[in-house]
Amino acid sequence: MEMLEPKEIAPPFARYAHGVSVPEGHRLIFTSGQLGLAADGSIPDDEGGQADICFANIDAILAAGGANRADVVRINAFVTDRTYMAGYMAARDRWLADVARLPASTLVIVAGFTRPEFKVEIEVIAAVPAGR
């Protein structure tokens, strides 16, 4: 996979790629949006804690499909308030800290989720080499 970073446009202002090219011979894994709901049913009050749970859930889903965070080509994230962007972005940057090829990423501010205590939702697309 290759990060697409055209010199004709401004560079990304955070830890993501403008685009990612997936070569032939890869299978795709799509996750549903993950909320900050821990396995024990608890929900952190802060957006960073919720985002950490979202990414931990995504790690588990990817592992079940034979993938890992280095295979992620796209992140779509949603927060319910502009003030939650920094906490989400810090969690994303921690999650991607050891990833060399960064995924494309979008962050959207939304009106809300199924329960008012949820502040963050994250979904990813991963591309896994065939045979893995």
C-alpha cells in the first residue's frame, strides 16, 4: 500500500495521509462504527477514554480478520462536539504511533449518537494481503 501525498496540495495537518492506494491481491475488512463502550458495559466520561476503547475494539475486530492497525487504509471518526476533536486526535495518534504508512482519515462533527453519553464513534477499512 502507498500513501498518496500530492505536492500540489497542502500537507495533512495531523497524523493521516491524504490518500492510500491498495494494490491488487488484498481483501478488505470493514468495521462497524465502534463506540466507547467497554466489555463490562462502562463508558468513560471523556472523549479520549472513549476513543481509546473504540480503537481497542477495532484492534480486536481486525485481529479476528487476520489484520492489524498497519493494514488500516481509512479511518472515519465522528464526535458530537468540536471540543472533543483534540481528545479523539490524541487517541488516534497514540493508536498510529508505530504505524509507518498512515491511513486516510476523516473527522466529522455530528449531532449525536444512540445514547447521549457517547461522544466518539470510529470505523475503519483495512486491506489485508491475500493469504494472510
